[in-house]
Amino acid sequence: MLYFFAPKQKLGSGIFVTANIPTAAEVKEKGVAIAEMEAKLLQKVEEMTLYMIEMKKENIEIQKQNDALKARIEGLEKKNKKKANTNE
């Protein structure tokens, strides 16, 4: 049995999936044109691949920002520790 997202199904974090792929009930009722279905599925695979590439780029950028913030925090902590030691 085939299972696909319903048209414009909302996923977590406000992400919507829009699919022109028939539901399992529609396939059971009307059948499916294999070549047409294959083309739609390949299109969806391509869309998801491009989306994953974009998410990877965003993830790398966020990691760089995170690393910079960690370095800044460490620098501030060292500075604060030196300041505390000189006040003793």
C-alpha cells in the first residue's frame, strides 16, 4: 500500500508539504500511471535534495556563529577571572 503526505499537509515547525501525488485511497480507487508517478516522485526527491542542501548551508552558518560566540564567552570568562584575581 502507498502512503504519501496529503496535499498541503503541515509538518512540525510550520513547514507545509505540498504534493501533487495521489493519496493511498486515490491510488486504490483510481489506480496510478506509473510513468507519471515516477516523474512526480523524482521531482519531489529533487526538491527535498535542494532543500536539504539549503538547510546544510544554514546549519554550517549557525555552527560558525555558535563557535564565534563560544570563543567570545571563553575570552570574557578569562578576562573576568583575571579581573577577579587582581581584586583579591
